[in-house]
Amino acid sequence: MSSAVFFIEDGVHRAVAARENSLTAIPAVLFEPGQRPRAVVVYLDALYSPRTSSSRSDPRHNYPALEALLSTVGGRARMPPISIQPLGASGQPASVPLAQVRIVS
């Protein structure tokens, strides 16, 4: 997707796990005001996260299992797309580039 940048609405843990598996792009659903949601492939370096960290120990996300799943072709094929919107859309909280999101214990 060209030079556009996007805010991660849902899927920060999946995006971080993809980054840690050296992926460069992942599937996403783009939500733009006044348009129907559409499936896209987005480069990880075009993503901004509302979170500054991702927890390895959060049982709700089970990050270690997610990272292991995304290390395989079959696992990546089963990963649900993340939800994104254009960066700077109304109502978005502060965000940081995905590359700056730290993994904490």
C-alpha cells in the first residue's frame, strides 16, 4: 500500500508477532470514513500502534503461542487480519510506529 500510514484499531499483538517473525506485510481490513471496509495487505513499517508495549505474559493474548503460530506458513494463513484506519482519523489516541512497540514480560 504505497506511502500511506495506518493506525492499528485492532491487532497490535498480531502485528508485533509478525514483526518478530521478520514478516514485512500482513493482511488487514481497512476502515475509511464514508467507505466500505476492504481487505488489503499492509506493510508493517506503515503501521502505528496505540500501545507502546506488548505483554508476553498477558493470558488473554497468549503472545508466545501467537508468535509461534506466525512462524509457520500455515499459521500465518490462519491469522485473522488486523483492523486499520488511516492515521490521523478523528478520535484516535496517540500512537507510535510499530517498530517502537516493546515486548515486555
